[in-house]
Amino acid sequence: MSERSPSPFGRILRQWRSQRGMSQLRLASEAGVSTRHLSFVETGRSQPSREMVLRLAESLEVPLRERNALLASAGFASLYRESALDAPALETLRRMLEFLLRQHEPYPAFLIDRCWRVVRANGAALRGFARFAGAAPVWREQPLNLLRLTLEPGGLRPFMVNFEEVASALLAHLERAAALCASDGELASLRDEVLALPDLPESLRVPDLDQVSQPVLPLHLKRDGFELRLFSTITSVGTPQDVTLQELRIESFMPADDASDAVLRGLAGAAAG
């Protein structure tokens, strides 16, 4: 008798377990199921209940978008909604995010989604980055994509002193995200697009997935005597039960030296005057 083929759910579940580096024994223990039953689910010999799908997804820390995909692969309806940020139900959170962006002045901050699309930006972000890429077509795109702005030859790339360091970190992050979220076609398309950009060093076209994520990412920009040394940090929006909210993050930039601090404060003062 031929061996049963894994079910769509079993195949995706095994991919997630592999990505998280978890054995069947450990996952079964954390999800409160027997190892034998988990094995049967992965091979397609047993059909999981909706509750079991959710318990396994929780144990594997699967993002909400991918939890919906897991539910669909097992024949269940999606559980987690994907709201528009301007939906009335999100008004309180929207005000909070806009407050955080304003509070970061006079330093740049962007609110971005999972594909690096800029959802909101404070005035410092628009003032500072426009000094380097304000004339570039990519800067005028709506919505602005922060990843493409950084990597495209017509964006920030010509003015980025440490381009390879920044690009290597960003591409590794993108590759890991695309590998984890296999059902996310937009993320996969973005990865293919940026890896096909012209004049990208060959060493960057195969992202280093063993690269350890840095807690902060340095950014050194220089153009016509105008210079900024920054470092960026990422802030996520807690643990919401909404796909959109989970995928939002704030990328905040801080000056790395006194000269950059003075430049950013000078731009803010000129704008206020």
C-alpha cells in the first residue's frame, strides 16, 4: 500500500514546525496533544479540529495572517479580521500611533506595514529623507515604500555611505519574512522585485539568513555636504487580534552623533519658522 500524502494542512504545519526548530515531541507537549496524533495530522491520517489548529498555531507563534491560511488549509473559515486602518473601530489606536509619530519629533519616524509601505510619517521623516531622495520618482510614489526607497538606485542608495551593511540586513529580514509567510504573495513579489534591482551587488542577491538581527541598524547618509548619521529601531503594536494591527510597526530613527542631532533640530526649526 502506498504511503498517504500529507494533507495541505499537514504540509504547512510541518513547514512551520521546521521554521521554528521544534520537534514533534516538543510541539505536541506545548499544544497539549499526543505525539502520535500530531504525527497523524502531519501525514494526513487524521483531520485536526478547529481548536487544535488554533492551539498548534499559538504554540508555533504563527502570525495572524498565516493562522487564517492554516485554518483555510484545514477547511475552516478565517478567524482573524483584517481591518482598514481608517476603520472607525481603530480610531483610538490610530490616534495613539499618530501621537507616537509626533512625539518622536524632531527625529524621523515612519509607520509601515508588512511590505514596508508607509502608512504614516512624521514631519521629520519627510524633511530629512527628502534632502536625499526628494527628486526621485520612488519618493513620489503613493504609497511610498521604505524598502524600495532604500534599495533602488534612484532612491537613497547613491547617498548611503554604508549601503551594503544596510541592504544586507534588510534583505535578510525580507527573506526570512517571505519564507515564514509562504501564503503572502505580496511579500514574495516584493522580495523578487528588490532582488532583481539593477546594480545590486551579487553578494546581496543571496541573503544571509544566518545573519544575526541587529537590535539597531546604523544609517549613514551624505549628499552635497548634507550629512546624517542615524540608527533605527522597530516597534511593533503589541499582540492585537487583527491582522492589520499585528503587521504594523514604527521605524524610528535617532541621531547617532551631535552633528546629526543639530541638523535634524535645524530642519525642524526652519519648518516651524
